[in-house]
Amino acid sequence: MAPAAGKVALAEWELHDSLGRHWTGELLHYTLDLKSPIEPKQPLAVVDASGTPIAVQVLNKKSNAEGKVIQIRLALITDLKPFEQIRFRLLAAESPARKTDLEVQKTKGR
């Protein structure tokens, strides 16, 4: 099941280009106030409007007096076409593994 299926978003935000510029490999940082507090070890996933997983790195978590996380700061890398708009959703869900061309090879003695 995709991480977005049936999940209520903890935060939602959008990115759009108003300059008519093609942006590639842009590193973006977001500070997000969560709609509801979560446990510190809660897995998180970010998806776009179609439910496609987006790779992110959580940089910081801010907790309330009860120890629940109420705000996170994260980083992601994305591309954006001229005048395009991308909508992101932060979910309390395990992020699925992304496909990559990396492989691990073991050699004797290593």
C-alpha cells in the first residue's frame, strides 16, 4: 500500500515557480508545525500530490512539555518546471524504499 493511502497529513505545503525558470536539484529546507503531536520515534514519510514518495532528511524535531514532537525541520531536493506547482504531504508512516542504481558488493576480507 502506498504511504499516502488513507493517511491524514501531519503537514501540507506547496512549492511553485512564478518566474518561469526551470529549477533542478534544488536543496530546500522547511520548518513545519504539525497538525497533531507525534511520538519522537514515529516514522515519517513525505509524498507529492500523486502519492509518490519524496526522499527527505529530518534535521531537527521540536517537542512540547509532554515530549511529543510538534514541529520538524526537514530538507529535500527537488526539480521544478517553469510555472509548475508541487504539493507535499508529511505523513506518520514508514517511507518506502526508493529505487536506486547503487549496489553493494562484498569482497573476500572486506
